[in-house]
Amino acid sequence: MTSNAVSETGGFSARVCKNGAYGFASSAAYTPESVAQAVAAAAENANFLDQREKLGKAPFAKVPSFREELRYKREDDVTQKHIIDYMTELDALVAKLCPKLKSRFVAARCLTMEKLLYTSDGVYAHTSTPRSIIYFGLTAEGNDGAPVEIFEPVGTFGVFDEVFSTPSEHEKKIAEVYEMVLQKAQGVYAEPGRKQVILHADLAGILAHEAVGHTVEADFVLSGSVGGPNLGKQVASELVTMVDFAHTAFGKRCPVPVYVDDEGTPGTDAVLIENGILKEFMHNKESAAHFGQTPRGNARAYAYNDEPLIRMRNTCILPGKDKLEDMIASIDDGYYFIKTGNGQADATGEFMFGVNFGYEIKKGKLGRPLKDTTIAGVAFDVLKTVDMVSDDLSWSCSGMCGKKQMIPVGMGGPALRVFVNVGGR
Amino acid sequence: MDNRQVAEYLIQTMKEKGADMGECRVSSSVKTEIYYESGKISMVRSVLGASVGVKVIKDKKKGAVHINSTEKEALDKAVNDAFAAAAHAKPDDAEGIADVVVTERFEKGPKEPDRDALYTAMRTFIDDVKREYPKISFDSISVEHDYGETVYLNTNGVCLTDCSGVNGYGAMFMAVDGGKSSSFNHFGSLFTEFSKPLIDLGMARIILGETERQIETRNLQGKFEGDLLIAPNCLQSFLHYLQSNFLADMVHIDGTSLWKDALGTQVAVPEFTLSCRPRDSRMAVNQFFTGDGYIAEDMNVIENGVLKNFTLSRYGAAKTGKARSANTGGFFVVEPGTKTVDELVSSISKGLLINRFSGGQPGANGDFTGVAKNSFLIKNGQVSDAVSEVMVSGNLAGMLKNITGISVETVNDGNSILPWLKVSGIVISGK
């Protein structure tokens, strides 16, 4: 065991808006004196900026006050011993089930964000969002002697012992990942170029988040992202509908439910693309007023000392009607990309994802496994090539989005048949 | 209680409760930030921070807790929680604490924020860019001052204090013209004094000018093997990959570093010298002591192409039986070469000037593939069109043996000093 750590941080922040100029101040100390000081400092910061920039903006329209009471409560916490014992047993299980590995790791990361919010409009909200994730990292020796690895997160909303019961529940997943890493050890490099491929549901989720979602966050739109000039236009195939769910999707709680955002706006779903048409952006109060759209609860702050930024919540491409096996069978010469490690996107919609596992598809059949590669494209161009959408859905619950601050996000989607650019040798 | 008193209280409490060894790190910080977004200077932000890290070792078992309160009740709970965590941990012979007993205090940079200077620097920067680079559209700009006081204490008697302040700025932007836009680009720099306009720091002018020329891009067809001219800001990303893939604790503990047995061997061309220099006075920020309580020293990682050091902490060293490194990495300095950037460009018949690599962490074998962002085609010794949807593939370790040029010019961004690097044998592919 190389890490055994607990971190608990808390504090207080105040944000003041004066004529469009924001002042923000925070303190780790949570005493009446420090609260008073932070409020005064926030007001003073707003004054400082207002006097110099003279933005002269009118206040936001007052919204009705409401109370959001705590929906998730847990009096006790899981002990470190419980987690250590579970992970020790899990590691032994990995060692037993995966004898040919060169190295392995298992890690647990649990994060609970609890917030109290008061606004001058009279909104009170008390929220708690726990998330527990276990990570498997399996490394095997490749056919060239160099190590190859696969990294797999599992978990969702909830405290550790609510999400995970016994280590043996992961046997199937461990066997699946082990088989992948052994196959990858014998893998080949993808052939670079533009290819028709099947993106596994996990890649569709990251496509929704990275490649499309960021370009339709209103702050990026205001700075010139490709989303701006495309509002109301066809940006994807008619098979594509994409929603940023607030807290509930398909009758179930989302991985990162946001019932009220950190400006006091109730969380409602943002339908970003409907049947291929770009319908709306994601907003905070200020950008919603600017564009004349409705804020839906996308202003989110990570820590007590962070200001709310426009962020995604649970971004998802909705499932279609095709069967995955039919989609694979339909490809003559392409790839089935299954696992992704990370992704980045651009204001232009140009994106890249690392692909950590996949197969060739030759004449409708899965072929040789692949070594690591990267896929790239321009989001709206790629989405226009979507001509098959699977009827299943997979949520990725371990996402952390970085945009000035980190924040947990959910990403979901079905499998897609698309054309993308494939990197390789 | 001040930070030193908090630290002493924690060490005393750990001893009283029977710790075999213990250490703590107590910090307080003040951040003052001016922030620009959505077309205006939008916010002034003041953040008072606190951080308390406690590590207890009992019967070779470690427990670690981090909190951000210095209230006595919270400190007592943190120590108790650390003991509880240690009680459930597994014994590990490699656990320990810094054993070079020393008391030292370090100071650097401006202690107090100058809010007016921060604001003026931001306003001047926006106006300068608007006048000189009118196609630039900012997503965000942050100009800030950070001051922190950190005390490290352990039960062996090590006592280290760092009081450092620094100013810095970062900008994220694109170029927009007639409904077309470039890719996002960004840069930042750290500095101690407001001695120059922000636009004159680091690579700001180069990157702003290049971004305006990236509105119009071209795709490449097919693939070829060519040269990469890696700009300093992009080189920094590759060096971080190099550190985490081949030099840092984890890849030596799990044995996946390709360089695990390569100390003293040639891993790069003889012209390449890479050092980690946390104490380099040319940098705006320094790291005076490591996270595990040793005074940090500058060290060569690769000297004339020969691997001289890893970046192992005390724990990483004890766990692997290797030597603890003089620092734990970062603060990269690559020694300059003999040719100008223009001469390096002239020597490339076909390749890319790469300013940003958008790709994932390379695999354990060092293979990388990613998109060349904010980059230009180089053809027949000339920088040509900006490119889009172009991918580059290579191998981190292999790349160091294929360095064919290092620029005489370097860029100091406040925490690294890097040249342009030319490498050959990179697969460059388009559609």
C-alpha cells in the first residue's frame, strides 16, 4: 500500500455583484469574524472594480425565493479500515485472477461535496454529493518487451459502502480488463488516416462532453467558439440528440446530480442538440441574460474558495435503435474503439481522445487488438457522419473536468458509427 | 497560533500519543486575483487559505490526514484520524521521515499584493493586445499575486520554513476574423516585479502573433516521417511526460519505467542536458525544500545525453533501493544549443513547428500520439501554413535519441528555462 490518506477541507466564500463587477472573497476559517471579514472584502473588491471599469450593468431580475433541503443524508462515514480491508482483498483478487501481469494497482478515491448556499434573492440550498470510484490499473509485457497498460474506473454516486459491497462483485470486470491487457500486449498499431469506426458508448460520452459540450458553454461562445454561429443550425446527423441532464435521466439519478447550482438556479435539463439541431447553450445568470435564454443550473463551483463557472453536469447523447453487433458487422475496414483515457477539445470543435483499447474491424468482424492510439476530428463534422446509434447507454461516472477549477461530471452515451481521424504509425 | 506554533503543537501531540515518527506541513496563503472573462474584467478575488498535513508512522504503518483548519479541536482530530488510519494500514519497511536534521528559513518574492498594480497590468495588457493583435479574442485572463508561508516539522527535529510570494498571469484566447476562429491558445508567466508590461514577458508576443496566423489552416493528406521543431511551451509538456513515465516514484515502484536500470547509460544525444533546478535564482518561484522535508538542490537528470538521476522521493528511494534524488522534479532547464531558431527551421525540409501537443499521457512504453495544436507546416526550410487535424506519433525515449538541433534562444516562464528542440523521425499524419 503506497497511499493511505484522508483530506477534509471546508470554508466560506462570499460573492458580491455591483453594476456588473464581481467581488469575491473566501476564508478557510468558519467563524463569525472571518465570515464578516470575507463579506466585507468581497464588497470592497466589487467596489474596487466598479470604480475602475464602470460596467454600469443592471442587476439580474429577482427570482422567487425557495428552499432546497438536503436530499442525501448520511450521519456516519465509512471508516478508513473498511476501505483498506476492501481494497486489500480486491488487490489479492486481482493478483489471483491475473497471474501474467507485470504490475498492477488498485485505488479508491471517495469525494463528498457538501454545500450551503444563501443568495440575496432568498434562495437557501443545502446539498451533498458523494461519489466513490475504484480504479484498476493492469500492466502486461508487450510483444516488443515494453509495458502496456489498461486503466479502468468503476463507481458512481454514493458513499463507498453504498456503491461497493464485496470485492468479488468485480470479478467479471477484472477478468474483462485482464483479457484486454493481454490482448493489447499482442496488439498492433492502428493505421493512421480517416476511417469509419464504431465508438463504444464510453467514447460517445467523452465526445459529448469534450468535443461538443465545451463549445456550447456560453462563456466559450462569447469568446468566439464554433457554437455561437451555429445556434439553430444543423450541427449533427438527425440521429443525434444531446442533453446536459441536471440530476435525473431516464428515471434514474445521474452520476453527478445538481438540484441547485451555486448561483441559486434550480437544475433543469439543457437540451443542447435535438435531432441534429443546436438548440441552446449552457449558462450562468449573466450569460443567460446576455443571450436571452434560460439559465438551467450550470453555474458550478468546486471548492469553497472557487467562484461559480459555467460547467456541464451529466452530458449525454441519447440512445438510438441500432444493435451494436449490427454496427460492427456493417464496417468493412475500420476500427472498434472501446476504451479512452482522456480527451481535449478546442473552441473550433477540434478534439482528440486517447484510445487505450480497441480492435480492427475487417469485413464486419473484429480483428487484431490495438495498441494505444489517438482519434481526432472536428465535432460538428464528425457528428454529421453519425449514421448508426446503438440502443444501449453507458454512463462514465468518474469524470473530472478541468476548466480553471476541477469539477466532477457525468458523461454518457450509446455506441456511434462515425468517421474520425485515427493517429498511428 | 502562527504556523510554527501549530506545527510544534502537532509534533508534540503526535509524540505524546506514541508515534514512532511523525511529520507535519502547515501553510497559510493569500491569493489576490484580477480576472477577465466574457469580454470584460469581471472579478476581483481574495482567497485566504490554510493547509495542514499530518503524517504519523506507528509500527511501520503510515496514516496521513489533510485538513484546512488550524483550530485546536480540528488539529487534535487530525492527529487522531492519522493514528486511526495508521492502525489500519499495512506495515511498510520503506516508510519514514526526513533524517537530515536542519533548521532553515527561506524567503523569496513580494510578500504583499499590489492590487492596483495587478489591475493596471491587466488593463494595460488588454489594451496592448487590442492595439497590436486586434484579431485576438480572450476567453479568460488571470493576473494574480500569491503569497504563502509553509512550515515543515518532523519528529527527527527537521524544521524548514518557506515564505514566498510571486506575481503571475495566464491567458487563454483565440483569434477571430470574419466568423472564422483559430484554435484556443494559452500562455502564462510568473514574475516577482512589475518591471515590464505583461505582453513583453515570456513568449507572449510570439504566441499572439502566431495565433492570428492560425485562423486559416490547412489539412495534410496522408502521412510522412518528418522533423518536429518543438517550441518551449510544448517542450515543457513532453518533459512532464518524461518525468512521470520514466523518472518519478510510481513507475520505479511498480517497475514499469523503461529507464529503471539505465542510470549511467546514454539515453539521449550528447548535446542534450536536462536539469531540474528548483533553486535556480533565474526563476520567479523556487522550491526550497521537498514535500518530504529535505532541502531541495538543483540536479542534472540527463547530462550530455547520459542519465544521471531520477526524481525519487525518500519513500520512492527506500521502496526501490535506489538513491533519493536531490529534488522531486519539475523546474526544468534544458541547456541551449548553438543554432538560432531560424537556422533550425532552415534545416528542416518537411516537418512541423509544434506549439501545443493535445494528447494523452504516453503509454508505459513511451509511445505517444496526439494532435499538433497551434502548429505550422515547415517546408523546404520555411515556416508555411498553420495546420489543423494533424497528428504526430512517436516515442518519448526514442525522441531523445533523435534530437538533431537545440536552439540558442531560451524562454524563461518563471518556473522553467527551455529552448526550441528539433527532433527527427516523427510520424506526421493528416486525413
